[in-house]
Amino acid sequence: MGKFQREVPDTLGGAQQRNNPQPCGYFNDRSRECHCTQPMIQRYMGKISGPLLDRIDIHIDVPAVNYKELRAGSEPESSAKIRERVMRAREIQLQRFASSRSRLYCNAQMAPRHIRASCELSADCERLLERAMTQHGMTARAHDRILKVARTVADLEGAPAIEPKHIAEAIQYRTLDQTFWA
Ligand SMILES: [Zn+2]
């Protein structure tokens, strides 16, 4: 019988787990106040491991939109227009890799050597990225992901070179690193 019993990993320790209050779920929500402690939030966020997060290109904390904001306001860019921009960016990427024998067709597939070849950085970009890396203790993997995303942001704009604003935008897309894995 015993050998069929499932082993449940008890990482926190049973007693400790019972004493830990559950997070309220309103952290970073503008409509409700969160009184959770930093350790509580960190423990909760820690359920997604750093190494897993490292493998994701883009992660953003999206606050709840309140109803009024949802209804009011400016006309958003139409999906058709966005589609056009994405198609153009895809075309740029196809051309970028057409000459290489590596059979890539989009930025996301770039290996480190492709990144070195296609994501040349100005001194300004270099400085910005370096500062973000040290400030947030980013890994080499996160660094490469930022470059890939920055390349795509530039492509969406039709910009031939990666500019500091593209790097800055790509860094913003790793908000979870910045808040909890610093
Ligand atoms: Zn809370």
C-alpha cells in the first residue's frame, strides 16, 4: 500500500504554511488597497521561479482597468492597422535572415550569435542596457531576451538601428524581474 501513496513535497513545512496568510490579490491594483507584507508578496511571486521567468520574452504586470476608463477615452488603434504594422515587421525579419543559411524567419528564433550580428548597439544603448542589468541583477538570458524584443520594437517602427528608446521599452516588458528578482 505504502508504495502507492503519493509523496507530496512539503517545501514550506506544514506548520509554517498554515500560519501564512493568503495574499489578498490586490497588489498593484489602483482600486483596492493591499496590506500584504513584502515577504508575503515575495513568497507568492516566488511560485513562478526565476529560471522559468528567464525563459519568457515578455512579462508585464497588467493592472485591472476600471469600467469608466474602459468605456471612455480615445479611439484605440484598429486591429487592421496593427496587423499591417506587424506584417511589415515580419517582412523586415524575413529579409534579415534571408541571406543567412540558418533558416530563421523571426527575431524570437535568434541564437546568441544571430543576436550579436543583428542587434548592434550604440554606446548609448549599451550604457542603458548595462545599467538595467546591474540595477535589476538580470541574467545573461534576460539580456539576450531584451535585445531580441528591442530588435522587434525597432522593426515595428521600421527603424534600421536599435535606439535607446527601443531598449527602454524592451526593459519595461520584464517588469516581473524588476519587482521581485532584483
Ligand atoms: Zn495584498
